[in-house]
Amino acid sequence: MKKILLFAAIAFSLSATAQEATEEKPGTDFYMATGLSVGNSGGSTFGATSYPSVEVGLMRGDWALGLVAGRSHNDYSVADVTENYWMEVKTAAYFPIGDNLDGYGLLGIGNYMSTETVFIEYGAGFSYSFGKLGTFVQASNWDGFWYVTPGLCYSF
């Protein structure tokens, strides 16, 4: 728990910037993203350790808040039961690195549907935007395992 709180404090402090008198207030954009989290859990199959997901949320300035849903197995030979699906509320703090390139820290909490199992996700990533379309890659610890997630995002 101390590591999670320390990571959240670092992520939030990295996103702090000085306010100038001429700075415009940021608008709010809505976004939709999709990704495939790929884990490495020692010999398991790709289908058993990869998690497809869809996320919707809003961005304001250097902050994002989203609702994510996905399937806990990419292996569709596994029985399709409610426990194979999950939901998560996730927040991210962004900081600019270069033209259209941002770094970010993320923190989320979720659960597997039809269960009382709660998980925490924390990590960091990079995003690159092409106008309203963007790509991202992140590394995060999710439910005790490390994952790499590439994905696409569209803001509107």
C-alpha cells in the first residue's frame, strides 16, 4: 500500500505546473480507447494472459478519468461466464515530453464482475497524438501481475 501511495504522490507532483496569468483554462474532451494488456505469468498461453479492453472517459488539462471494461481471458475456448469480465475506474496524470508526446502515471481500482474480488492497477506510460487520434503504450501492475498494454485512443 505504501508503494501505491508513493507512486500516486510522485505521479501527481510530476504533473504540477506553474500557472501563468495568460494561460487559458483547459477544455474538457471525451475519449474512447481500446487496448490489449499482455502479461507474462511464467509459461501461460497468450490467450490466458492477455486482456482486451475498452475505455471511455473525459480529459481536462493534464488529467483523465475513465471507466474501463474488458474480458479477463483472450482465450475464447474458456467458458464465457460473467466472472471472465471486469470493470475499473482509472485516473491518469499527464506531463508533456515533446511535440504531441506525453508521459503519464495511472492509478485504478476495479473488480471482476459477479465476484467480490477487487484489484488495484498502477503504472506509467507514453502517449502520442495525431490530432484527435492517439496511440499509447503503458506498463502497469494489475492484480499483482505486470502487463504491457499498447492501444489506440480517439478524443471527441
